[in-house]
Amino acid sequence: MAQIEVKFDHQLKQTPIVIPLVTPDGSEEQGVNEMTGSNVPIKQTAMYGIRVPLIKIKDIVVDMNNIVRMELDGRGPLPRLNLSVIDRDNKIRGLQNPGSDNEIRIQILPRFENAYKKIDLTFYAENYRAQGSVLSFNCVYKLPSLYDSRIKCFGEVSTYDMFEQIAQECQLGFASNVEASDDIRYLYCANTSYNDLMESAISTSGASGEDISSQILYDYWVDFWNNLNFVDVYERYNTVEPDENIQVWIGPSEIAVGQDEDDEHTYSKETAIISNNPLTNGTELFIDHYNTINNSTQVQGGSDRVLSIYNMNAGESLDYLLSDGDQQKDVFTKYEYVGECYGDFNYLLASRCRNMMKNKMGQQIIEVTLGSPMLSLTRGGKVNLAWYDMGSNLTDIKAELGDVVQPTSSNIPLPDDKEDIEKTGPMFRLNRTITGQYYILNSVIRFENGRWTNTLQLVRPRDKVMSPVDMTEAYENIER
């Protein structure tokens, strides 16, 4: 039940993005500015970096009013940035050939001081287009040492060891939920980049001697804090974390201009339960809908199959049964000829095992959108989801009165029968099918039209359905 822990921090040199504040006389200064009509001093970071992202294109800081859209995407191995800004004064357009040689910086600050580390990333502008005064950039993560071609032999090492060495050499941080991996083999970079090498090595990871297990699934990514993550995803996917391991700092979804972010009454540390329960309305954990992405018809890889491999050295073929763990009988639904090999065939089996479990995990994805960036709910983490069915459609379900609840703040007692339910109006009942603890598969942070959103893609094993006891505890945590 190991959580993802940072083994060592990154050593990349980063400087704050400073936005000059304009005083009434038109001069620029840094630090604190007093808003017109108010005697309350506003911290510079309370506006820039929290309410809006800090963005710097080459040497030009983008004014907050000129940000059209920002999307920070963590769905791939490396972060990506999609950015649209208004260039009213043609300052950015005046740069010579805006493109891959132009550096784009972004910073997102936590709402609560010292609660979380700020997001501070640097990107390449991979391509650029102009439409009127709006400039749009598609950006890739900037770290030249990841993309440079090289020849290097790591020797006989595990996948874990190789990723740790790459992180150190590229001055990235390193995070993992394991201490080592047993898949020792010769790994070398043959005139290619570390970025390509990591993708190749992870695809054959997990093979340990003759032990090939579908219950080993390693994956990697660089997170929003410049940490290279090497994670046993299967373990995180199947682990149910206790409440004390998934605590988050939360506050009102909207903070009034001039309100002190450090006021002890504006935020608290709570169990991470995202919900549509009215008791969470007005907080950062409230959601008003969810989307179900069903890939079961497109994904055919999450079922048992027999793999056949022909060993050229031994002159014989091997049939190997792979199981995703869902079927209790020794049956298979697919026969696949993998190919020929001259020796170690474990890497072929490990690759098929990994693909099978990834497909299984992606068969059904729950997608939710929060109203502000939750810097603690990141890829590889866990979060509770409590979804309530609401409305008059529940008023005729007398047999399930035990599951029907109301917020205590309504001061309306729990109804005893169907007639009382009809009098009390809309009710809500915890949905057992959706409610539960989920693994965070991906996270995307967006800023558009002056508002933040944070989209999370969530998955969980199909057998992890909440019991009535778990549902009671979930409701009590929300109420608290």
C-alpha cells in the first residue's frame, strides 16, 4: 500500500515570473498594490498565479486580461501546453519567427501558502498560428537533455535503476511507489534520446526471470512539478487508501478580491471526497455532473489469451496463458502468435501483459471537472467519489428508504414513509455503482474565460463497489 513518494527533488534552475503592478500615476512597481476603492492591500501572488496563471513568452509577460485559453495537459509521458493569448500591441508577434526557439514559462500557485508546491514549468512553442490579434501555441515540455541523441550503456540494471539514473542526469526529481524492480537486463541508449529509451524500456518492463505476471504494470511520466515518476500502476490501481492518506486542503470555490488567503476560516484539511452532495456546494470538491467514457467495445485486450512463441535456439514453441484475473477458469478468448525469438522471450510476454492490463484499466473511465486546480489530486493519486441520485424519481422507492438521506442543514427529518417523502420534496440517495475510491489516471488544468477548471479521469477495479458501511462513512465525511 505504498504511496508515490519523491525520492529526490529536481535541480532545475527556476526564477519567479514577476508581473509589474501599475500604480495610479502610471508607474510600475513590484510587490503590493492597493486596489481602487479599498484599503485592503492585495498580495501580488493573490491575484497573479492563483486567480490566473502566470505566463511568460520569451521575455514578455502576458497580461492577465490577454489570456484567452490555457490548457496544461498531463495525459502523456511529458506535460503539454496549449495556449491562446491576445497580442494587442504586437509585442509577441514582433518576435522573430515565434516557434521552437521561443521559451514559454507557466506558473500556477497554490491557494494556501506552504500547503503545496507551485507548478513551474518551461515549454517549447512547437508550432504557432495567428488569427487576428489572437496567437495560439502548441507547446512541448522543454528539457534538452531528454531529447538529445546519445550512446550510453547502463549495463545490467533494472528498469527502476535506469529511470533513477536518467532523472539524476537530467536534473529532474524522482518519485516512485516502489524501492526497486526485479526486471534486470542490459539496457543501453543506442544513438537515441532518453525520451525514446524510456518509452522502449517501459514497454518491456516487469519481467523477472521466468516469473511473468499480469499483476505488474509499470508506467512513467513527468508530472507538473518536474519529477520523473516511475510507478507500479497495478498496485496503486488496486489499493484502497485510508482517509488519512488522501487529505486535501480545501476552501470556498471563489475567494473575494481582498480576502486574506491565510485566514484560518477560509480553508481546512479534509478527506478528498469529490461529490455532488449539496453539503459540498461552494467548495473546491463540488461537481455537478460526471461523464462516462466506455471503451469496452473498442478495447479487446483486457481478457485471457494464449500466446505462442517459437524459440529458435531450442527449436520448439511455447504456449503461455495470460490472465487478467477476471476469469476463474482456465479458459481463454483469444489465441495469438507472438513471433520468433533466439533466447529470452520474457520481454515479449511482459509487453503483452502490460498492454492487457492497460486496456483493462481503460475500459471504463469516469471523468469529472472541478472548479479550480486541486494541486493535491494528481496523476497516480487516489480520490473518493460520492455521487448522489437526486430528484422526484426517488420518491416512489419505499424499499430503499435506508439509503435515502437528506443534508442535516435542511432541518427536515428523515422521512419514515413514502407519503412523507412526497411532502419533503427532492431527495438524494448514494449511488453504489459510481461511488467509491478511484485511481487518478490523468489530470488536465484549464483556464478559459477568466475561470479555472480541473478535469480528472478516474478508474477503479470493477469489484471495488462500496458497502453500506463505506457509504455511511462517506456521507459522514462529507457532512463533517
